[in-house]
Amino acid sequence: MQRALSDASAFSLVEVTLALGVAAFCLIAVLGLLPTSLKTQQVSIQQTTANQIVSTVFSFLRADVRLPPGQANKVCGDDGTCAWGDLHGHWRDRALPDTLFFTKEAKQTGNANGPIPPDAVFRATITYRLPPSETTSIADVRITWPAQVDPTTGVPAGSVTSLIAVNR
């Protein structure tokens, strides 16, 4: 005697319910990872943009002028003390830390060392290690975000730091 094919090939209601429960449990676990992965992706994008800004700042510094021959000894004495205030114009300004602001597309915005522009997302702080030699200077470049948080008093959401040796 043979059984009917329809009796042997069907799932029971209990089996279907268990299968749906397992599928729902797995789906909830996957959906629970989505916020974490989105946050990780956003941080990765911000770090990549900050590294692009470091490259841009590096290009700015490489293209910048350096102290003319003979100016370094007018600024720094043999005892190691430096009087950068004795320089005038551009040369004095180069000895001070710079603060630049960038948009989320890594485009510079606003004036250097000016107020924070409303579209600024990143803050680049460039601090020169003094005294520079006749041909080389070292600069600390720190990119922080968001730009509205002062990195000296507040805690930024993220930062990238680089030490750059440039010819000035």
C-alpha cells in the first residue's frame, strides 16, 4: 500500500512557526548591527576627509615662503631665545599658530584665524616648532571635528595629528 504524496510533503504549523521564529531572531540580530555599522562608516568618512585636509595643509606649507637667508639669526640668538616679534609682516605671521577651517568636502572656508564659519566642519591647527633652520621647519598639524568645539577647551568628536617637515 502506498501513501498519498500530499500527506508526506507538507510542513506542519509547528514547523512553520519555528522557522519564522528563527528567521525573525536572525533578522533582529542583523538589524541591531546596522546603527553600529553606519556610525563606523561615518567615522571612517570623517577620518578620510581629515587625512585629505592634512595633505592639503602639507601642500600649503610646501608652497609657502621660507625665511630669507640671514633672517633666522636676527630672530634667534646664540642663547636659544627667539624674539619673533622683531620680525615684520609676513615673516612674523608665519611664526604664529594658524587655524584654518574646512567644509565636509575638505574645501577651505572662512579666513585664517578668523571666526568659525557656519559651514565649517573641520578645524586645522598648525603649530610651528621654532626656531626653523634656514631651509627646514617642522609643523604640528592637528585636524579636529566638529569645528565648533575648541580643541584646547572642549573634547572634539575626532582628531588626526601629523608632524610635517617642510622647506619654508
